[in-house]
Amino acid sequence: MAPALSKFTFKHALAGTVTISTLIWILKKRGKKQNLKSRNVWSTNDIQYVIKEEKPKGPKAQVDAAFFRQLYQLLSIGIPGLLSTEFGFLLLIATSLVARSICDLWMINMSTLIETSIVNMDSPLFKKRLIKFLLALPGIALVNNVLKYGMSELKLRLRTNITHYLMDQYLKGFTYYKMSNLDSRLANPDQLLTTDVDKFCESCTDLYTNLAKPLFDIGIYVSRLTSNLGGQTPLLMLSYLVVAGSFLTHIRKPIGQMTVKEQRLEGEYRHINSRLITHSEEIAFYQGNNREKLTLLTSFHKLVTHLRKFLEFKCLLGVIDNFIGKYLATIVGFYAVSIPFFQKDHSVLSGSSVHRFKHYYTYGRMLLKFAEAIGRLILAGREMTRLAGFTARVTEIRKVLDDLNAGKYVRTMIADVKDDPIGYPGAGKIIAKDNIIRFDRVPLITPNGDILIKELTFEVKSGMNVLVCGPNGCGKSSLFRILGELWPVWGGTVTKPPRGKLFYIPQRPYMTLGTLRDQVIYPHTKAEMIRRGQSSDEDLQKFLDLVQLGHLLERENQGNNETQGWDVVADWMDVLSGGEKQRIAMARLFYHKPQFAILDECTSAVSVDVEDSMYSYCKHANITLFTVSHRRSLWKHHEYYLQMDGRGSYEFRQIEPDTEEFGS
């Protein structure tokens, strides 16, 4: 074996490298041909136009002063204070790292002593030291696993605190609605709130350990090596750290931006998959599976193409990292440790050759650990650059949430209209007042800046039921979104009841996850219903009877022996028919009993007789109605109508008894 290895020369290594490179090139070419064959179902033009190709104005991600400021802001959320449990885990990890470094030093010395006793053929001393080493191993194993536990727990706590903070901001008021409908900066907040936060916390925890232990090791080994070998050896290694670290940090700059793009494309691919699930019924009716497959595969192609480029860049960078951070560092280490051994009259040269070998063996191992620590510190720069990408992503959603909660939003299609006489988003006022809805010279303007009505003025008091009519796009939904405070008011004054006293029922009501009771009392919980003390399960039963759904309890109980009555849990979006969901929504309205209710075609799937009884109960319960409907049977339940013509004009008048038709 030895003669064979001795024949292994530089020429053999070079030939092997060329062979491997050629094989990689051939595999890549074959892979590209196979990809082209597998994608022959669509053309290049299809790929170009299925998903809009544009360079996003994403956050800059690099290791600079802005990165450290953003990192500090996020960590101040994840670690609330010096007396927090999270800071305690930081100390636990730091203590474990110190203990691990001390264990490494002890194992170096003990390994040297054990091997010395073997060389000296001292059997009793060898057994004694081996038993001592064996007894210490459980403690060393404990230190290693406490370190792993501390890292994993710290990551979980960071993720918990940051997620709670972001969710509090995301679900404050209507921020979640504004982010998707008013602001155009973030296309997939679900990816940011889940995957990106998780990866940020994981990267942050790993970086802490990858920086803390090498720095501590460097401090220990510099001290030990300086006291025994002099200052030249560690100084040379530290100088190499500075030079190599600066060079590698410079060439790693693209990693941060590539990480941001990777997460953006992952979010886009995930979003397209979720759209397929959400709209599966409509797609199935249109038989649009091939078209959706094209969209999905195009998004996946973009993601994989970027991941492949990222992989190739990381591979090239890994070669440079390994060469500079590991192998070249070892060469510098060998040269550094040789300095005292080639100096005359150095203290390490005193004694026999065996003594010198023992010193070289011990300090050589220390220097090897020292070089490894320097290598890990240099390679930690790569993780820091990747962390910069995740930090930029999480900071981006944090900034957007702060802006939206402060009433600021950015819309790419909107023009600068602050000098326009109509106004600008947020220029109008909203006044909370019971039993009245008043629009005083309020413009109806979409978030994109489209003017539907320049000035809308009318007043509705409790008891004045209003039928809202007009063609599609005339401003009916815009009116209700302003009433619900979903859209900003561009001018004038809106007087309306507080949010809890205005209720909205759309054409396709939302059914929450939970029990049958939860569907009727939504958004209240059972505890809130009990705390209010205004309704009981018997009252809910009456509301179901009013909308002719009293049989629902018995139907859902069949075949379900574990839970009965109101506590039956099901996927109500699928279990209930369209008409049943609309009637559940009306029962929900009866439960909340608001001052005003906005009914947006909410009885289109309900029979006329059931609809008539529900509207009659609303009048009996003193619920004033704003109704959007084209059914003539509803005229008798309203006293006024608000008609919009879709060209910027409107009419608010009382319904005359002999009125035959309007709103067509």
C-alpha cells in the first residue's frame, strides 16, 4: 500500500480533477437536454408570459451597518431583555461552548498522555489514563447534548416571540386585508410569516454558535500558544484570518441577494399551488388543468433555474472557501508551528528529541484546533451573508406591517394625487356615532386611483332601510368597503356607528374552522358568548329555526357519537350547501344584532319565502339594512334606494308605493 501511495503524484491529482470536471460538464449538458425534452409541452413564449418577468424591487441584503441594525431590532423582539428566559438560554449555550472548549483542551492533553504511555510501553499508566478518559466521556457527551438542546430551544423561543409579534401586527385591525388589497409591496406574506421567520431563527442560532465557539477557542489557543511558543505563531495565524476573511467576505456578497430571490420564488411557487386548491372547483368546471399545469411548471422552472445557479455559485465558492479556510490555513498552521522549532535557543528545543516531539505533538494539535477555529470563523462569514438575506426579508414584512398600521400604504399603480382637489388617501375623516350613517361630500375612489363618484352625500338613520342598486363597477362595493373602514377615505366626512355595530354579509359567506356553534356566533368564541350573557344555545336554536335550519343539528348528529349538538366539528365550507351557508350567515346576523347590516346579494341562493321571513325578523329586531339585490321581492322591505349609474352620478330617494322598477 505504501509504495502505491508514494507513486501518487501531482500529475495524478491534476488528471483526476480534469476527469471529474469533464464528467460534471457532460452530466449538466445531458440534464439540460432532458429538461428541454420534458418541457416540450409549452414554448419559450409561453414561459415568458405565463408569469410576469420583472426584476423585483426587493430589499438589499449584505453584511453592512444596515444589516446589523436590522438584526438588532429583530433580536430585541426575540430576546425581550436580560432577565428573559431567552437570554438565559443564550447564557446556557455560552456556558456549554466554554465547557466544550475546555473539554477539547483536556482531551488533547489526555490523548497525548495516553499515546505517550503506549510509546513508552507503560501498561499500568496506560490503563490508569484510559480509565480516567473513559470516566470523563459521559460528562463530555452531556455537555455536547446540552449545547444542542440549548440551540434548538433558543431557536424555538426566537421563532415564537417573533411570530407572535408579527401576527399581532398582521391581525391588528384590517392590516391583513390592506396588505393583500391596498399595498403591493408583498406578494406572499404567508411565506414571510412562516418559512422565512423559521429560517431566520435557525440561521441566527447557528451563527451564534459558529461565531462564539471559534472566538473563544481562538482566545484560549492564542493564550496557550503565546505563553509556550511565543507571539509569532498566533500572530501569523491571526493575520491570515484578517486577510482571508476580508477576501472571502467580499466574494460572498451575492449570497444575500440570491437568498432573498430564492425565498421570493419559493413563496411564488407556494402561492400558485394554494390558488389551485382555493379555486379548484372553478378550474374543474373550465377544465383548466392543462393551463394551470403550465403556470405551475413555469413557476417551478423559475425556482429550479435559480436554485441551480445558486448551487453552482455555492459550489464554486465552496472550493474557494475550503482552499482558503481549511487547506491553506493548515499550510499556514504548519509553517507557524515550525517557527519555534527552527529557531536557535528556543525553550521548546530543550531536552531530548522525544521531549521535542511531545511538545510538537501537543502544540501541533492545539494549532490544528486553532486553525480549525480560524477556518470556522472564516466560513461563518458565508452564513452571516445568508443570514443577511433572511434578515432583510423578515425586516421587510415588519416595515410593511408598521406602515400599514400607521395608515400608510404603497400601491404601484397609484399616482401622486396630493395636489388633486379630490384629496388623497386618508384625507377624509371618520366620525363614530350611533344610529346614523352619513356621507358628506365623500369621493368613491379605488386604491388604484380610479374615481367612481366625485362627491357622495346622503344620510341614513336607524329604521331607514336602503336598497343599493346599479351596474357592476358603479361603486356599490367601494361604498361598503369605506363603511367597513377597509379602504381609506380620500375626502369629506363619514359618520357611522363603531365597527362592532355594523355587520357585513357577503354573497359567499365565510365558514370558520370549528363547531356548528362557532359558525353562528363567529367571530365570537364560546367563552365570549357566555361572557356576553345575551344568548344561549337555546337562543341559537331559535335563530336556526328562523332561517329554517333547525334540522341541521339532527342531520349533523347522525353517525357522530362522540360529539353531539352544537359541538359537532366539520369542514363547514364543504358540508353546507350554498343556500345553507347564506342562511347560517343570516342566523349569525340575528345573534350579533347590530344597528346596521350590509347585505350584499346574501340571499341569492335562498327561496323567496325564507328570504321574506328573514327580512321581516330584521325589521322586528330593529336592524337597519343596506341591501344589494336585484330581486323585486325585496322592495317592500326597504324605504329608500341609492342608485348609481356607473358614470359618476347617483340618486338617493324614497321608494314610492307605485314604483315599478329601478336599478336596471
